Amino acid sequence: MNNKLKILLIDIKLYITKRKLLFSFILLILIGIIAALVVISCRKQQYEMTTQEMVKDYEQMEAALKENYPYFGLLERYGIDYEQKLQNYLEKMMECKDGSEYFNIFNLAFASIKNVGDLSIWDYWRYKYNEDYMQRFTADKNQYLLSLIEEQESVKSYNTLKYIHNTRDYVSEFRERKVKTVLANNFNIGIIEEGKVAYIAFKSFDREYVKEDKEKLLAFFDEVKDFNHVIIDLQNVYSGVEEYMVQNIIAPNIDKPLTADTYLLFKDGENNRNFIQSRYKQEEIKSIDTLPSFDKIVKEDLENLDCYVVDSFEIEPSDTEAILNSKLWVLTNAYTYGVADKFANFCEQTGFATVVGETTSGGGLGLDAFAYQLPNSKLLVGYRGDYPLNQDGSCNLEVGTTPDIMTSNENILDECLEIIEKGKN
């Protein structure tokens, strides 16, 4: 009986051992399959391009810039040897092995020429931000760019880039506010002299505040509507969207339409043509030979430009009467940029407000970003395709907007108050 029991126990041990071996073997096979699937998945989440195709993208980018980008003259005035710098990164691209390195080479190449004219390769968040903004605010004016963004190959390419860079999801993190993007107060208000001078200092014109700030601003305007002066401080405001200034500041405080015209000059490259023709009628696109004369236009730049349009920026009143009955003042400094620069320029052209301070950094006039789609990766290279003129013909991107009254005082608010006190303007 004992022998039979021993034999039975031995058989059971052998059976268990065989099962363990079989289980281990199956487990190894499963691990191998999973590893293979991960490798395959990773490969799918990389750009399936040869080095030659990466080089081709870079060369095509250079060719597209030569045909469409209007700021080579400005690069020369900045002392940037753009040809040598772009050549340096072409050589790096010839040794490129993967998608992450490919993207970084473009990024570094554009940084080496200071990203002049907003020249950059869009990362995943820039791509999604532009898509979101255009779909919500400017779809009618940006149909061609939106078509590039929404193209299936672009969508696939940016999903790949999101994986490569391990980027957070735009919709869940930004649109649903899982990432805090809004400051407690986007503007500060104050009464400098009761019944006479009120003051508003903005931190940004960012789109997250368009609706959030509107009610508070309109309430403040109503509170100070009979003050003699209201000062709008745009010092250090460098980001935002035009909807903010239109809906929250200008439209509530006018009783008739106001229009500011800007001459936008272009190279007649194929990529630019796609953007321009999707936005303007053919008769609105004129030969550069018919451009009126301007005192401060850079003739060397003009020689490399082919056509122009007169872009009209018109704002309708939001009600039959303006809220404010006050004289308006706008303060600017060297860090006033983008939409805030556009606001200052609009004020000068239309007389909506008197601009006091320092010359801005520009960047506010012209169209939304142009983009060139790289033929192999389908990523987008953003750039400014237009060359906007100030009223004197100077390049807005280079010179900025010069205020109506230049200040000598380091404290621009104090100087504005002195002007008000002396009864100037």
C-alpha cells in the first residue's frame, strides 16, 4: 500500500511538474506575442520614413520658404545668415534616424533663425489649439488652413507625434480645464480720481477670458461711463485673440461702425496663393506695381514681393449707444505685442482712443498663420505669409506701432496722467 501511495505521489508530482512546464512555456509564448505586438505598435507610432524622405521634406520646406516667406530681408537686417544656418541643419537631417530627431531638427533650424515671422514646426498642442480656435471662431476666414488641419493624413501624423512626445491629450487637459489655464483676475480696475479718471490694466487678451471677463468689464464700463477719462493699460500684453478686444472693449463703446485698413503684401508662391485665394476675391488681389507710395517702405523687401490686398477690419457696435462717454487712452510699451498691438493700431487709425507710451513690438496686423504641409510626414510648418504695412509703409512685424504720444517718463501711466492734467489732446 505504501509503495502504491509513493508511486501515486510521484505521478502527481510529475503531472504537476509537466503542468508547470507547460504553463511556463505558454506564458513565454504569450510574453513573446505581447512583446512583438508592442514592437509592432511602436513602429506604427513612428513615422515610416527613410532618411532620404526626411531629407526630402527638409529640402521641400526650404524651397517653399523661398517661394512664399517674405522676411528674408528682415533676417539679413537682423544679421542672421539664414542660408548657412538652414544648411547646417540639412546636414544633420542627412544623419537622422527617427521621428523624434526629425521633429527636433526642424525645431532647432527655425530657432536658429529666431523664428522670425512666426516660423515653426507645429507640435501636437499647437496643431490642436489652432484647430480648436479656427473651428470655434474663424472657420469662415481660414477654410484652406482648416482643410489642411482636418485632412486625414494630418490627423494621423499628429496622433503619431503625440505618441512620440508622450503629450497629454488636448481635449481632456485643455478644453475640459484639467490643466488650470485661467488666472483669478485677468485685469485690474481702479478709480484714480473719482468722477474723472478710471483705469483698467489687462494681463492678456487670451481666448479663455472672452466670455469670462465680458460681464465684469461691461459692469465696470457702466459704473464709470460718465468719467472724463478711462485709461486702458496694455503694457506687457503679448497674447490673445481679437475677439477679446472686439467683444469686450471696442464694440460696447462705439455707436457706429469703425474700420481700419491694412495693406498686406505677399510673395506669389503656390502655397501663399492657396491661402490668399481662399480668403479674397480675385479682383481684390492686386499686382505690387499698383501699390501706392509709402514714405518708410523698405524698397529691398518690396522688390521680392509680388501682390497685395487691402484688408479691412470692421467692428460693428454691440448696441445702439456706446456705454462710455469718456475720452479713452491706451498705454503701450515695448512688450505690447500681437493682438494688443492690433488694438493700438486700430485706435490710431480710427480715433477710438489716444495711444500713449512706447513703440510696440508689432505682430498684430495681418492674417492668421499660414502653413506648409511637409510632403512625407504631413506635419505642418507655420509661418507668416503676409507682410503687413503700418500707415507710413514700415513693416509692422519689424517696427511695431508707434504711439500717438511717445513718452519720456519711465512710468507711462504717470505721463498719461500728466497729459490729462495739462489738458493736452
